[in-house]
Amino acid sequence: MLHLAGQDSRALAERAGISLADARRILAAVVGRGESPRAARNVRREVLDRVEALATPGALRELDRADAADGFRRYLLAAPDGARLEAVRIPLFDTHHVACLSSQAGCAMDCAFCATGRLGLDRSLAAWEMVAQLLHLRADSTRPITGVVFMGQGEPFANYDAVLDAAYTLCDPAGARIDGRRISISTAGLVPQLRRYTAEGHKFRLCVSLNAATPEKRRALMPVEKAWPLDELMEAVREHAAARGRVTLEYVMMAGVNTGEEDAEALGRLLRGLPVRLNLIPVNDASGRFRPPSDPEWQAFRDQLDRHLPGQPIVRRYSGGQDQHAACGMLASRQRPPGG
């Protein structure tokens, strides 16, 4: 009955018309322990009957899994209606895991460098389907899952309400008990939702996918630029930084495309005076159209960024699981046979 899992305890209490204490006990059973609502402890039968009447049976079914050489594990899952989605279990320090979750089946953003974007969009996922991904990964792990990133298939802000419902369920003390500061939500730059997110004051880490520092170059890589141009996006990012502090920007590095000195200079102009953490991610493109920078090209780009963005944290983010298509931008398993 995982359809109950897409809301935190307060939302469950309000929806079912039950006490907060009972809602917490039921959420502890469904999300905290991965059991049915009937397994909730010290809850009256009439309360369980009322809650159960609100639930519809459903679960995600595993179709395939693949283990990468570096410990990443990719899961291909099917929803009750047959929609296919993927999640990735990421190893962390040999002691913990981070769960990379999908917010949609497929993706409509059509970014040039991303295999998921080339799939197109099947549909957005319900909040319970996102929570169910975490429960599936957790049941398959001997290590605790201490973080979540909404960076799998789909654009999270195109499924705004459901993603926030799922995130609050995951951080609920009666739910998955994941520290809200260790939940990250990524967006390709949907400006209205970004502004709404800032105004609502959510506690989760926001990551904005930038990938180019000029409108022309970004438009060629990310069609979302046509709807919400770079100047509007950066205005919204600055508003978020003013409200919340440092902003994380993601920059997928593509050799000969966005790693030249002119790109570093443009980033310096674009981000001047803005407290940012710049995550540099080598591109993963099995089609061969885009390739990651060579070590000399990477080092030259990094040196130029140090000159044009002095004092700003710049991190080369490891993107693992490439050999099993579990890395950023590679989640398109439904185009490959099981195990491929």
C-alpha cells in the first residue's frame, strides 16, 4: 500500500482525519520499516481501516539491475501501469549509500548531451513512486542510505508538488529519517518553480544545471533556455542565494564545447558577486557525440576558472557507474536489453 508513502506524517494525519501520533506510527510502518499499514503498532483497528481505505495496492517491480565496477548499482523498475524508471545506488566512503531517484519516467528536457532527455517523457511519477524507489534500494543494501539526490530520470521541478511531497516523507523522523540537508533537488532551470521554491523556504539543497555561460551556447545544449533565458535564470538564482546562501551550480564539461578560456571568462562575468559552489561533471555520452575533456584540457580549464572565479569552491564531481550506464546523463535502460 505504498500510495500512503508519498506524504509526511502531518499530511497523512490531515488527509485521513487521524491524530498526528497515529499518522507517525503508520508512516513508521510503511516507510520506516517497509511494512503494510496493518503492521503499525498501537493503532486502533478503526483507524487502520480508515487509512487503508485511502490506499490503493501498488508497488514497483524490478526488471533489471546492473553492477558497475566502481560499486554503483543501477535498477530498472516498472510501475503498476508499466511505466519504466531507473534509480541508482551510489556507494559513499565504503560505509554508506546515496540514492539517486527519478522524478519522471523519461524526460522532456531534451538536453543534447543526455540520453535520458532523448527518451522523451512517458509521465511524471507520483510521490509514492519516488519513495518506493528509496525503499527498494534500502531493502537491497547492507549499508544505511544517508542521502538522496533527485537527479535520475526527469526534471524534478516539472513534477514540483510530488517531488516535495516525496522529499518531506523521506526526511520525516517517522519516515525514512534522512537529514533534509542531505536531500538535493536538481533543476535544468524552470524559473517559475525555482522562484516558488525560494519563496516557500524549503530546506533541501538546490542544484541548478547550468552547463554554459552564454545564452547562445546554452540554447544549443539545453532547449529550456528558449523558455527561460539565462538572464532570467540567474536573476532567480541570485534571489535564492540572497535567501538561502551559497547555490550549487552543475556544469557538465564537454571537450571543445564549453571548456575553453572563453567559457571560463564568461562564467566569471556571469557569476561575479554570487556565492556559488561550482560542480564540474565530465560528460557521459555513449553516443560519442560529446566527450569529456582530456586531463590537460581539464587542468587548463580549472586554472582559468581559478583566475576568473577567485575564492569560489570549484569541485570536480565524480560521476561513477559509466560501464553500466548508471552515470549522470546515461539513464536510458529501456532502450537496451536486460543486463546491457
